Amino acid sequence: MTREVPERTPFATIDDMPPPMQAMIFDALERMAADPQMRRVRAAAQRALDPRPGQRLLDAGCGVGEVARDLAAAVAPGGQVVGVDASAAAIAVATGRAGDARVTYAVGDLLSLDFEDQTFDGVRAERVLQHMGEPDAGVAELVRVTRAGGRVCLVDTDWLSLASDGLPDDLVSRMWQGAMVARQHQPTMGRTLRRRLVRAGLVDVVCEPVPLWFTDPDDASTVIPLFNRSIPREAGFIPEELWDPWWAAVDRAADAGELLAVVTIWVAAGVRP
Ligand SMILES: C[S@@+](CC[C@H](N)C(=O)[O-])C[C@H]1O[C@@H](n2cnc3c(N)ncnc32)[C@H](O)[C@@H]1O
């Protein structure tokens, strides 16, 4: 498949967006954190990271910081969790909600983390690499700040795994290609995580695909932006010529109780030798 790789995805440049758009993104991240299907993904990631009391952990690309807050309980007593994100606006929201002295947040770039080598016992990055132009440089940086024997855990979506039933096939393939695949920097990132960890020299690499499925468009909208009606038409996320047929088909399938949408998110982890 040939496609033009977008220079940057919106998630790489949240601070350049108007505040209402930022608020929409932060709200979407929080809805995601509360979603039962995403909780399965995060439970798999927590098993893979295997946090222990007293450990120092990093969540790189932490967004508004819910995972860092969840991890604080796992490292108590004595541990510490640091959340870093490129977006100052996201870090401001995360800091406002921290409420736990074991969690701190800072603005920072995953490609150039402001930490000494081998600072952390465990490092994670969730749905960040798909937005980056140099994901392997990002993985190398995560490995650099992980101590020998520490774990690196990656979580990412495989947008090419999107599948559906109850919607017209030709419309679906144009939507998947036009809206999801063409607009993602790294649409297959999820399935590549294991290989990237192996190539980065980690050992005992494990991976787990977590399928998420939805039968209600509003539920699906939490994870699959194609079903998110609050993204305005003018944003151009859905190709203009597909806007009307898409929503008509979604409504028809939902009204008939026939909608099914599936996407796989991968969790992969390994140990720094
Ligand atoms: C889809 S959000 C995921 C946020 C969070 N990990 C979660 O799962 O809810 C992607 C996040 O990655 C951040 N990000 C993108 N590129 C980054 C980079 N080079 N360094 C640090 N953070 C980055 C964005 O600011 C955004 O908060």
C-alpha cells in the first residue's frame, strides 16, 4: 500500500490546537481511561510492566496522567511515578489532578528525556509511538532510562486491524483508508511493538493483542474516532464526500442492532539486559 505519511499527527502537537479542541482531546483521554474495554488493555499492560512496591516508574507520553495515578498504588510504599508529556496543556491538567505525592508530572520529549541513564525500574509508553516520526529512536530513549533488569512496556493501536460488520464494505474501506490509515503516522504500530523491542536488544520479550469490540456507535467513539460525532465536520477528519453516507450507514446499522466494530490494541514488554 502506498500512502503519504503525514508530517505530524494532531496528537504530536496538542499545544498548537485551540483550547476547545484540547479540551475535547483531554475529555476523550479520560473517557478512554474509564472505558471497560480499555481497562482490559491497561490491565494487560500492568501485568506486562509488573510494578512492585518501592519502584521508580516512568509513563512517557502520559497525556492527562490517569495511568501514572493508577500506578502510584502499585509502587507504594516508597515508590515514585513520573509522567512526562510533550504537551504543556496536558501536563497542566495532569498536575491539577495529581493528588498523590508519589506522582509527579513534567513536560518533556520522549525522544530526549531529561533523565540519567538507568533512572527507572520500569518504563511505559501508551499510544504515543504511533504519533512519532522516529518511533525506534523513542524506544531507544525509553531503554536508555531503564535500569538493567528493568522492564519497558509499550501499548499501541493497530489501525489496520479495524474491522466491522453491518456497514457497506465499499464505504468502510474508503473510510478506513481515507480517515484512519491516511491520517495516522504509523497505522500498524501495535503489531510492530514486539519487533521493535527485540531490535532494541531487550530480552524475555512478550506481547499480547487485546481486541476491543463495540456494538454501539457511542461506545465505539471512545476508542475509534470515526464514530465520534463531536469531531466537527469542518475538522475534515471524515472525508467531506463520505460524511453524509457514513453517518446514514452508522445510524441504519445501529437502529437495526447490527453494528459491530473491532480494533486491536497491542501490549508488548521486555527486560533490559
Ligand atoms: C493518544 S495520547 C495518549 C496519552 C496517554 N498515554 C494515554 O494512553 O491516555 C498521545 C500522547 O502522546 C504525547 N506525545 C506525542 N509525541 C510525544 C513526544 N515526542 N514526547 C512526549 N509525548 C508525546 C501527546 O502529547 C499525547 O498526550
